[in-house]
Amino acid sequence: MKMKNYYKVFSLLILLLLLSISPVFADSTKFRIVYVSKMPEIDTPSNDIGGLSELGTLLKESRKLCQNVLFLHGGDSLAPSAMSSFDFGSHMIDILNSLEPTVMAINEREFSYKEDELLLRIAESAFPYISANLYDPVSGGNLDGVEDSLSIDIDGFKIGIFSILNEAVHKSFLPDRILVNNSASAILNTAGNLQDNNTDFIILLTGHTLPETEDLLNNKTVNMIFEANSVNDSIQPVNSGFYGIQGSNKGNALVVDVELVRNDNKVIARFSATMESLKNYKPDLLISRQIEYYNSILSEIMDITIGITETPLDTTRNAVRTEENAFGNLVADAIRNYYDSDIALINGGSIRGNKIYEAGTELTRKDILKELPFRNVSTLISVSGTQLKSILENSVSLVENVKGRFLQVSGINVSYCSDKPPGSRIQSIIYKGKPISPNKLYSLAISEFLYKGGDGYEMLKQSDLLRTSRRSMLVWEITQLYIESIKKISPEIEGRILSTCSD
């Protein structure tokens, strides 16, 4: 009798054990998504805008409120910034490790310092990276440490997350070796694989606007799309799907509360989304201390006054990418003066301070480094008048889209008409009071980034390098030395670039 009771108890224990390890599929679950992208600067542009330390508080509060929080980072964060010019983004990894992303997308700016530096940053990270269309010939697959997608289980619901890298990275950041597969095909293949693996809910992170966004959501290829965008922050529901855009410098984070309900083997999703202003949160103590530490390191070598501007300067995004700009003139003049060249050109996208300086402002080394944070090396080349026209056509080809290829100039006067088709917009190019000669050669001081074909300047690859006694220097270093030599600068808008359309 005792033996029978023993077997009954033993059988009950085995049954309980089996029940405890068997998968439990809930009828519903709730989780929160906190999404940010960009935010490469550890400092905010003003006291009215929140940043990384305030994001830390938002995440802490969300994690206390919700059992399941996905912190999704859209990438574009390792550069450009003053500090990244020295440590190639290592400080940002340190801060992100404290913020604990669920996953981070590989985006264009992650290639600011090329693949090998990115691999080091990935190795320093305590969080995973994803990219579904990235191929590294060295590894024969994805970059080491980067996965095509990430799967997460929340209460028996399988959540799949993947990201897409813009194929234009080859023009915008000139990576050394990686290849970027077609994004449309990669999306269908990766989403299909996730669906084949019984994924209940699929999230896509992208660094650029996808023409097929609505189709992807309407066809339920994916359930949510988050887009990293430098200009726009918005929430756009698409039927039963969700489309969120974030990444401007307005200090916002996108927060989405999601409820999933399983009904007859179908999963129904409900969303509630807000664009949270980070300025409404108190700074997180730990993140603030990290930021103070890195600022103190930077201040020791960079908080040194080099000159005073006697005229106001505007380096906001539109100002440097759509029209002649006083600070752009200053930088182009500095490069032309350094090489004693006929002409100098600097792309507006390399100017990143996004700041307004009042007349009388003292300029420091840090100011100039923040304005020109990319490690762009300068060089001297020879171009014909015909080549120069082609270069300037590329400059204004996308001016209406506020692209970084727009050139600030020194040594020439340019007029163009944006009403005409790209490729035929340049109306005149004047050098020393006369139209340029198509066959004449001109010495041109320019960044190596442009010389190698960045921002669509492939035509520059055919240009000849010129011998010079000047050593190649970073553009920000040349600008700093130029200001130091003058002490009091007064750049102005002089009519170097005119938008004029004749009937």
C-alpha cells in the first residue's frame, strides 16, 4: 500500500515537472517599445531639449511601469560629434551600455570611421546589432557580431526584429569593403524567414524612407516600421500596422505601448503611441556623470579660445545645405588659403554644429570641432572647367531635398536655377571676373571624402592630385589655424552662390 502511494506521489511530481517546463502560450500580452535614433552628441543643443541623460530616466520609468520593455535604437549614433573625432565613438558605446538597448541597428553613420573601427565598437558593446542586407567579404557573411535579425519571446509570443541599411551608404560614407544587398529583396527574405519560424509580430528598423512602406504594412509582411530620420518626428498608423519616424534634433523619443491578442491562431495587435519630449524628464544621475566625465576630458584640450566672430554665423541644417553660408565661406576660404589654390569647395553636409553664433561670440577649438566633426582630410587636385561644371551640377542637383552634397565655395561665383532639371541647373561660373574656360585647368582644394567620390562626386575620382609643399591636414584643423591667424573674423554672405532663374 505504501509502495502504491509512493508511485502516486512520484507520478504527481513528474506531472508537475512536465507542466512547469512545457511552453505556456498566453492569450494576450503587453509590452512597451522605446525607440530612438541618431543622437550622436552627448550634449544637447540647448537647455530646452532633452538628451541621453533624460532618455535614461524615461527608460528607468518605463522599466518600472512595464514588465516588458524593448529599447530599440535605430543607429546613426557613433558619429559625428566632437568626442567621436578622438575616440571614434567609443564613449557613445560606454553610455549606451548603461542605457541597455535591446538591439541597435547598423545605420550609415556607423561607417564614419570605416569597418574596422565599427568592429571594435561592436566588440565593446553589451548589446546586439542587426542588419539584414549587410555583407562583409572578409567574413563571407554579415559583419562579425552583427545578426540578420533578433527574436525575443514575450509571454509565449515570438517577436522578430530586423533592420535595413540604406544602399546609398556607399556614396555617403565610402566604406572600405562592405557590400549592401538590395533592401527590398532583403526585407521580403528576412520577413519570410521570420514568418516561417512562427514569428507572431515583426518589427522593421530602417535608416531611410522605404517606397513600399504602406504595402509592407497593409500586406502584413511586417507589423511595425521605425524610420530614423534627421528632419521629421511623426507617428503614422497604417491600417492595422504602425509607422513611426524619429531622429530629428528636437529631443524626442518614440514610445509605443503594444497589446497582442491571440485569437484562433491569429494575432491581433493594438497600439498606443506618443512622441515623448525628453525635456520633460529629469536627467539620470549615472548617465549625467558619464557625460560630465567625457566633457571634462574634451574641455581640457578643446576649451581654448582661438578667435572672435564679428559677424553672426548660422550653421543650422538648411542654412548650410541650400544657400551660400557665411561659415561655409570661412571654411572654404581657409582651405583655399592653406593650399593657395584657385578654388576651394566644402560640402554643406560636413558642417554639423546646427548652431547660431551672435556677433561678438568667442570661438573655441571645441566650437570648430563640433562644426566639422568628421575626420575629413584635405587634398589638392586639378580639374578642368568642364569638370568643375559637372561638380557644381551635382552640388545643386538635390538642393530642394536639403542634401549634404550642396557645396560652399571660395574663389568662384556660381549662379543656378533649381527650376531646371538636375544636370542642367548651373547658369554661370565666374572665376576672377570671367567665365571659366572649359579646357583650362584649375587647382582645387577639397576634402579627400569628396575626392574619393563621396556624396555623389564620382567625377572627382578622375582628377589628378597636385604636388604641394603643404602636408594634408584635417579640414577642422585648417579652419582652426586660419581663425587663430586672423583672431577677429567677419565672414559674410557675398553673392558667391545665387539662385536665379531667367525667363
